[in-house]
Amino acid sequence: MFNVNDLFHGQMYHLASTHAVAEIVHLAALRTMSSRHPVLALLQRLMYQAYAIRPIGNNILFNPGGLIDQNSVFSNVAVRKFATDFYPTVAGPVRSNYFEANLRSRGLLNATHGPDLPHFPFYEDGARIIKVIRTFIQSFVKSIYKSDKVLAKDWELQAWIAEANGAAEVIDFPPTPLKKRKHLVDILTHMAWLTGVSHHVLNQGEPVTTSGVLPLHPGSLYAPVPGEKGVVDSLLPWLPNEQKSVDQISFLALFNRPQIVENNRTLRYMFNSESLLAGTVRAVAAANERFMEEMGHISQEISNRKFDDDGLSQGMPFIWTGMDPGVIPFYLSV
């Protein structure tokens, strides 16, 4: 029962915490910045194919009788209510959902109560990856703005920040006017994290390989929940039959994107775009080369993981590869 709820929560939370947040920040930029502005060029790269979720979601996922209704414990109506409830409260705020801030607020990092987690694969991999992302973003921002004073005088950038805080109603966005380069680095690093990492930890190939694997992770229960303990002799009535099992596997497999590896559309190549790099200085191109090299090292390490002599990997009884930069897309894949 927990796994059923967890699968639904993860898939619907990802809609509100990655797609919805990245879209509204990007749309505010489109409304205020020139198509030639380098910051918009970076956002355009990160938002590659991002809006595909809209027609696909409306036509086959969240429509009445669609794939959610066919495979999930909750209906398409519940999906919309979940997003409506969670976006303004938990998933939508920007700064409080920065990588480490989010973990601290949940008591998972630097908690003032209880013992520290001895092993935390998500944080161990995520901290390394977001550091590499931030390093590139810092080089990119410094190439555009030689000082905080220069940034403060960029009226297009300031119009974007004002729009995000104003008409767009982005929740918990850095306040206007933006005065420091480091705050722009924070925004862009978070956008890259949402589109290139956070999304795929919950969606893309994750459900079909981890959180939605049968028989222990069904999308729904197929018999009423027992009203008392000790009356269940078999779990089979609650599990999907052969046809529903095929339906669930096929549904979740739709989100997998194995072809991105051969097309160099993985996280490793997030910034390796001619249209993005063409108008930048040599330092940014060099930063991209370092980015690809470091992501390649992380990918190799993750893909080579094995169990140790105690049958553990990263202290866990499973091998976690959900953040492999050589496998996950750099964009909000649908």
C-alpha cells in the first residue's frame, strides 16, 4: 500500500516541482528578455522540449479514461487536485527548494535532532553533480557580468526578475531588483538542477526500473483494503493480473529515453550547444569542456558500481544509478 501511494506521489509531485516551476520562470523570461540575451539563451537550452508535457498530458495522460485512469490508484481528477494543493505549499517555492535548503528543511541534512544519516546516496551523488553544474554557471555568469554593478544595470535581466516576482507570481523567487551575481548563479543552477536532474530522479526511466517495478510496486490495488489483520492468505488479489501488469510496464516504459545517449542529449552534454556557446567567450567554452569531463567521470563511477563484500552499495542493499549523467537527459523529457 505504501508503494502504491509512493509511486503516485512521486509522479505527481514531479509535475509540480519541476515542470511547473521551470515553466513559469522561463515564461517570465520570454516575456521580458530579448531573444539575443545570453541568459535567455541558457534558459532556452535548459527548456528544450519542455512544453511537450502539455499536449501529451491533456491528450493521453490526464484526460478522462486516459493512462492515469487506467493504471493509477487515483484518477485524473486527483492528479489535478494534487498539483493544485502541492504547488503553492511544497513544490512551487523556489529558494526553499534549492538542493541543500530542501534537504535541511526536511531534516535530512544537518538536522538538529536525531542521528545523521550514515548513508544518503541521493545527497552523495547530487552534491557532486550540482557542484559541477554550479561551476559552469559561475563561469557563464561572470563572462556576461564583470561585476555586480554591471548586473544591476541590465534592465532586461531586472525586468525578468520583476516579472517573476510580479505578474508571473513565482513563489519564493529572489527579490527584485537582483543585486548580486551569486543570486543569478543560484537561480540558473536551480533551473539546471530541475530540468537535468531532479526531474529524472522521479520520472523518465526511474519508475520502470525502480519505483514502479512489479510485483512489489503496483500502480493500484485490485481488491479492497482489508479491514482487519490476519485475514490475508495471499497478496495476489491485490496485484494486477497479467494484462494489467503488461499495461503498467508499457505505460511506465513510455517515459524512458534510451536514444538520448547516442544523440548526446544526456546531462553530460547539457551546455554543449553551438547556439548557446557561439556568443560566449573562450572561458565559457573551456568551462563546458571541464563540465563534460567531470560529468563523464561521475557517470563512469556510477555505472561501475557493484556490491561490496557485505552486499551493499553506498551502504544500501541496492545499486542506485538514478543520477548517472551519461544516461539521464539534460532536459525535461516527456
